[in-house]
Amino acid sequence: MSSLSIAPAFHPVSRTTVRLTRRGRLVVFLASLLVVLSVAIFWAATAVGTAEAGTPTAYDSWVVGDGETLGGIARATDSTVYELRELNHLTSASIMAGQTLRVPIAD
């Protein structure tokens, strides 16, 4: 009797794992750091500033009377509550009688 052997139709691919040496890990780290720094420098370079100074806001003083509100003062001075809060560094809209506020001068 004779035996017949048939070769497989495909050759199994051996799986190899990639191992990085200490130098390889250092190279990958430095390359990644270079990419991140390049992006950061490019992003920072797009910031635009001007050499011209801005115009400061002209303001007048307002002494708060009894019963006055920030909204009422804003209407009287043709400004907004937001402008008054920003100009006076207020964290809320509450004010007290006798308090001196800066109010913008209407043009």
C-alpha cells in the first residue's frame, strides 16, 4: 500500500509581537513629545494681539440711595446691569444704600 500526503492549502502565519527596547521606547516618547510641542507652538502662534491700546471706559460715581436697585441705576444711566456689575466687580446684583458705584458716562 502506498500513502498519499496532501500539503495544506494555506500556510499559517506566525504571529510575532513587537518588542521595544529601552532606546526604542525613548525614541517613541521623544517623537510623541515633539509632535505635542509642535502642535502647542503652532496653536500659540495663532494668537493675535495688537500694538494699539484699548480705550478706557469713562465713568462717573453714583451713591446708592435708599430703595435703589442695580436695575434702576442701569436704566437711569443708559447702561446694563451686566456693565455695572463688571465695572464695579460685583458678584451679585445686591447693593446697599450709601455704597458708591462707578457708572459709565453716556456718550
